Amino acid sequence: MDLGIAGRRAVVTAASKGLGLATARALAREGVALTLNARTAAPLEAAAAAIRAEFGVPVSSVAADVTTAEGRAAILAAAGETVDILVNNPGVRQVPTPYARITPEEWRRWLEVHFLASVEMIQAVAPGMAERRFGRIVNMSVSFIKFPQVGFAHSHAARVALSGAVAAMVRELIPHNVTINTVCPGLFDTEALHTNLHGHAARANTTYEAIVADRLKGCPAGRFADPAECGDLIAFLCSAQAGFVSGQNIVNDGGVYQGLF
């Protein structure tokens, strides 16, 4: 299926590995030129070079922290005036914290990471998308946004705030063929997942294998997903064919979430 986005330009953050890299590869396969961002230069440029070599599309890379104003400015400057696709992927790991121990500074930090950074990137690119009458914006969240977990109040608060803001924005943008959706992945076979599972095992004083078995027991699909399964979903949401899909929080978790909405 031709997604109709060859020649478009995309910005993908946290794109040096994991779901961000899978997304960049899926877009590159469709002929999309890329500006990739991550905090660490070496793995980012390695990812960019590999995508250039495999798919033959223009790829620039910007090592910067997207949660800072300076980082966002650097990314946007590298992307240029025409950004057709934006994938906001914070790429920040977190450790469970009891609500009573979350400091005011931590609340503000998580709002910066999971809300303000994405909102400011959207505000920077959406007006140009609307003028050109094409834009696709995808925010990366987590499946737990649908069923919040103990220990992640700071993360959930910021992610829900972003979904709330998007729900209002989409009604202004959809008449101009600009969509915003949120993808909420579950257990994907990434370095971040395995790092988190090792952390859970250490805190629970059990083995990594036991934690993996417990997580898979709760997943009807019975496996961790391939990151490409998330990248391909995002590529479709960025397609010409997806212009009528907007304001959705799309869970991609192998059947873990049991709610209807």
C-alpha cells in the first residue's frame, strides 16, 4: 500500500533507538525525508547513516534535548520551514515513585517532558501545515494512559494533559487536513522495556525471568511486540489515507487493555 507521503518531511524525536527509530525507518521506507533527534550524538548519527544507506532518503540529525527551549529551536532550525509530519516521542524513562514523595520540581519536570515539549513543537509546526493543507502529528504515549498505574502519577498527569489539549486542537486543525493522534504502546521489545523490567525485578527482589513471565501472563498476545509494529502504525497515521482520523488515543498493547473506549 502506497501511503502517499513520498517526498514529505518529518521530524521524529528520540529516534536513535526503540520505537522512535522504528518509526523513522517506517517513514523512510515510504520515501519521507527525515530530521531525527535524540540526546546522544553517536547512536543518533549511526541510526541516521543506516537509514540513509538503506532507504536513500535525506536524513539530518540533531543531538539535543527536546524538553528544553534550546533543544526544540535546534531541531526546528535543522528541519527547515516545511515540516509535514511530526512525531513527538519524549523517550524519557521513569522509575515508580509513591505520590507522597513526588516533589514540586518533579511534577514540573514531567509536565515539561510529557506535555509542554510536545505542545510547543505542535504550535511551531501546525500553522505551516494548515497553510499547506497537509499535516500529520503523532504523540507517543503509553497504554497505561487508559488505566493509570500506582507510582506513575506524575507521568500520567502530564500525558493526560497532552491528550486533553490535543482534543481541543484537532477541531481547529482538521478543516485544514492536519491531524493529531496519540499512539499508546504496551510491551514492545526495546532496550527501554528490558531496562525497566530489570529494575522491577531488583525492586521486587525477584528474577528478571519471573518479571517477564508475569508481564506476558497479563498480555493476551503472549509476547512482546516488534518495534516495527508500532512504527508501521504511526506511518499509517501519517499517511494521505488517514486524513479522517484525528484526536484519537490508539492503544497498541496486544489486548492488555480491556475497556471499550
